[in-house]
Amino acid sequence: MVVGVVVLSVVSSSMRLMKIQIVGGDTVNQTKANNDAIVYTKEVKATRGEIIDFNDNLIVTNDKRSDIVLQKAFFPEDLSEGNEVLINVYMALLKHSCKFRESLPITMTEPYEFTTDDVSEVVENLHLNVYASAENCIDKLISDYEIADTYTEREKRIIAGIRYEMLAKEFSYSNDLLLAENVDSQTIIDIKELGNFYKGVEAVEVSERRIARGDILPHEIGTVGPIYADEYDELKTKGYALNDTLGKSGIESAMETELRGQNGLEEISVSDGAVSGVKTINETCSGSTVKLTVDGAYQLKLQGILDDFLNDYLRRNWSGNATKGAIVVLDAKTGAVKGMATAPTYNLKDYAIDYDELLEDEDSPLLNRCTYGLYRPGSTFKTVTATAGLNEGIVTPYTTLYCGHYYNFHGSTFSCTGTHGNIAVRSAIQVSCNCYFYELSSRLGIDNITKYAQLYGLGSNTGIETGDAAGYLCNPETFAERGLPWYVGFVIQAGIGNYDCGMTPLQMAVVANTIANKGVRYKPYLVDSLYKYGTDELIYKTQPTVAERIELTDENLYDAIRYGMIDASRNVPVYKYSLSNLGFDVAIKTGTPQTDQNDLSKQNSFFIGFAPADDPEIAFAGVIEGGEYSKYMIRDIILEYQKCYGLNGVEPTAVLPNEDGSIPETTGTGTNTGTGTGTGTGTGTGTGTGTNTGTSVSSYGTTTASQTPTSSSR
């Protein structure tokens, strides 16, 4: 990182002022008189912001750890002396089972060979030609850094590796070299003692990212990691150092700027090998706390609903062999994501350890099927086609089209699941009549089908912070881009979502939400708000964003679609999955898209919907791969939402369980005097007109509040 030139405020006329340019871009002022002194600026790392759920439960936080580093200000300039420090500290750390991790891609023993095919960075750093051998690289390091022949070949290689790391990681006054991380207290004591003999070695306390809950939204929370060489050229212009940590995926990446905070600057004076003064130039500013729209308790419930359905699938003797799926739930009034379950999944705490196994798993647990799983939506897409037909005036709510079980189109015969006779749009949605929608699609044409699919956001990214797949539509343009032939017969298959197209469950949840809002499409989002680190001070609150408004030719256009979806919800015959006795209506549409045109028995099971149907609060979508009856999950999706967020006037009651599934232990006390009623945070209650104090102790910490007579706190 390039830092500014520090000018000494008072310079004696007897002193000689020099500017020394060092690796990493630092400019250091050095004064020389009876003793040497240097003054340099050094960054102070900001604490990375935390990530919390909708109810303020920690998902990602920070812990302190101790690292052993090499500091430029105290490291010998004499190469011979420096080499002696390096080999002795290396061996001392090795005795404590702390091995220095180098990036030099060359074997540790002779004959030296490269351990990677791409050695361009190595030869560039060493200013060698592209044909340089591994032996040439080691010889260059030994020569440049005067590594004496008195060392054994192994010791030479060790020193060369550390010297290369100093070069590659831009070791400088403002950029320490990491020798060992997360060391124990005894190692610190022993290394500090060595520091009296070997200059520049120091134990420092740094902030370490800690996953508090690895079971909540692991794909969307994401990871942090080191900065790689190919990233650094761009990042260094943004103030990053090579030894910084960077958000690599998920929220950690999407909210990198907000989470990172602002590093501070200190001016450090060093005289006679010791720090003689420290002056703060710029204060550090911790990263913001990112609060998500998702309640952890509901996320776990949603994941459990999906996992239980899949785990019990074979036992129920249903057709297929379902092991994969996804569910998305949105706040119907804002577009906020309230839950995203994908199966199979993983625990973020195990990500680094199990990465190779996860990567090779044939069921692809690293894939977030909610946002990157592409599926044919099947008959759920009929809601889009119905919107197009009604809004374009092709049909009215009362127009009937004939279903005689078979439908002939340009010489090909297609079938329906029933024989429905003359049928209008509401009933066609209820019974999912293919023939109705074949005829409607034929009258609409592919351009109109495409137009309304796009108005619903299909074929485009949703804009969610962490990113998603755009998917693709079934139309001539998409087929041409993919080098596939287009035939007129595909039009009617496109209208029922059962030919070559790809939509994500998130996109289909947005479709459901757009129907719930009568043509108003909200952009989905995961970040509810930002808070100043460690406080309740609100910095930013996400406001709902309207991504599209479908211009309606009739303000009541969606009534027929909504009532058809309500009627469809009454087609769940099994009582334990029934949607008819919840105290409000639910609107749903299901689909069983074929996944193999050559084997019609292969299918997925899709659903979309919203509830309550008359005044929607949630919208949802889900898919089961290679199975059926996904709609049997809808009842639990709604009931658990009611427990966790509240729904239809019912207040939430759920709490986030511990990661082992146990309920957090909570104790509380309350004291009052007088008459009246008061409540305190925790379990303390009492009677009085005075002050009621309640204390709650749980696994998440201790909170105390005084209320007169009632209050609540975040």
C-alpha cells in the first residue's frame, strides 16, 4: 500500500534527513545524528463488521488470535544477519509445530523442480527469463540474498523460501510478514524471548473471522480469504495490502465495502531498535454490522422441512428418487428474502475442511439451488401465460376454450391430464388444463409469451445482492444463441413451461410475489439494514425497490388468476398437508415439468404461491428434483413462518435453537412494588407502578433493562 511521506516537525541542523524508498511503496524518513531514528506510517487494520440475522442473532463475528510476524522496522538490513534470524526463528517455530507457509512453487529438496505449471509469477518476481528452471530460481535467491555456503542445502532452501515470501508479499514497514498464525501462549512466550536475540520477530494480536452459526444460509453468508496475486493489481488501488482479508463469496463479498470498514494510520518512531513514539494520524473505523432479512430460526425450520421431505421420500413409496430440492420464501410486501433452503447443503464451519469432498459430491451441495439451480417451471408458468392472455385481450375471464384431452398443433398431437370440455381461465388454472393453455399460447404467439415472461423478471438476474443465475427463456432468440433449431411446435410447450427453458426457484418466488401484488414486481434482497459496529445505531435501512410494474388493461385482471390459485390450494387431499383449515386462504400453482423428452416418467415437482390470498404477506416457490408432491411442504412452510415472523395477526413465538438443536437456556428475575402491571426483558414480571427490572441470561449473552412500565430492546 502506498502511504504518504512523513515529515519530521523538528529537524536539528546537525541532522541529515534522508528519504528511503522500500518495497511496498512506503516512504520512510530517517534522521541520523548520534543515533539513528526512523519515522514511518503504518496501517492499523479495522475490525471487520459482523453479520447478524433478522432477530440480531450472530451469524459471523470476530475473535482475537495471536500471530508471529516479522516487522521491517526491526529486521536487520544486513543480509547475513537477516538470514541468521530467519533460519533460527523458522526452527524455533518448528519445535512448536508451527510451520512457515511459503508460496514458492519449488520442491524443498534437490533436484529442484517446479510444483506447478504456471511459474510466470515466480520468474517475474525474480527478474528471470521465462525459460528459467527451478534450480535457476533457487540459485538466484541464494545469490541475491547472500545465503552462505555454511548453511546446509536444506537450510539454504528454507531461507530462500522465506526471502521469496518477503519479496512476493511486499514485506515493508507497513506490511509485516506472517510467520505463523493462531499460536498458543507458550509459543508467544518462547518467541518473545527469542526476539531479544533475533530482531524483527514479534507476536501480534489480530482479528480472526469466526463463524458463529454455520448452519444458517451457508451459501449466502459466503467466505473470506487472502488476496491473490491476480487480484492485487486492482485491489491495491483501493487501499488493500497483500496481507489483507477479502470477502470471496456471498454477503462477505457483496457487502465487502461495508464490512471492511476503514483502516487507520499510525506514525511510528523507532530509535535504537525500539519504538520511541506512536502518533495516530487517522482513526480506524470498524466495518458495519450487516443485518439480514432472514430470521435464523425460520431458516432452520425451512431447511428442516426440505430435508425431512427428502429423507422420508423413499419411505413414502412415491415415484422417483428425490434427493435434491430448494425452497424460497419472500416478504410479499417488500420482496425481502425470509428464507432460502437448498438441499443437499453443508455447514459453513466445515467448508474449508470438507471443501474437496463437497466439490466432488455428485449431488453438488456447494450449489445454491435457490439462486443458481435452473429448472423448467412446468405448469407454474401458466400463471404468466394467463396474465399475457388476459392483458392482451386474447381471452377474458369468461372466455372458454375446449379441452377434449388431446390437442393437435401443426400435425403433432399433445395431451392434457384430463378431459375438461369448455373451460375458462380460473378453472384452467385450478385443474392445470394443458389444452386451454396450448390454445391460448397458440393465439398469443411466442413474442407475447416472451414479453410477459420478461415482465415477470424471467431470463434476467433478479438483482439480489449475492448474485444469481439469469436463466433462459424458451424462444427463438435463446435457441439461436445456444445454436439450437427452433420449431413452431415449441410455442405451445413454452406456454406451459415444459420445454427447454431455465428458471431459478428465486425467480419463480418473484413471479408468485408479482401475482400477489397484482403486477408489481419487487426486487428481492437479503440485507435488511446496517448498524454501527457494536451498537444499535442504524446507518442504513434497505427500502423496497419496484423492479417492474405490468401495465394492466383491467385493474381486476388478477382476480381470475388468484381465485384459480385458491381453488388449486383446495386440491391437497391429505389432511395433514391440507391448506383449507389455516384460518385464511392460500393461493398456489403446481407443476410437474418433464426433465427428459425421451423419458416422460422423469420429472421435477414445482410449486409457487402466496398467503394469505386476500392480503398476501408471504410469497414462496419450491422444487423437488426427480420427484412429486412438493406441494405437501407448503402447509409447514406457512405455519413455521407464522411462528417465526408472525402471520395474519398471529404474533411470532419461535426462538433460535442452539446449533446442536437444543433450546437456549434462559433465566430471569423481576422485582416490583406497588400496584399496576409491568414487564421486564427476560422472564421477570411483576406488579407495580414503579420500576420493573428484568435480567435475561442466555447463550447469547446477558441483557438488563429497566422499564416503566413496559419496553423492549434489540
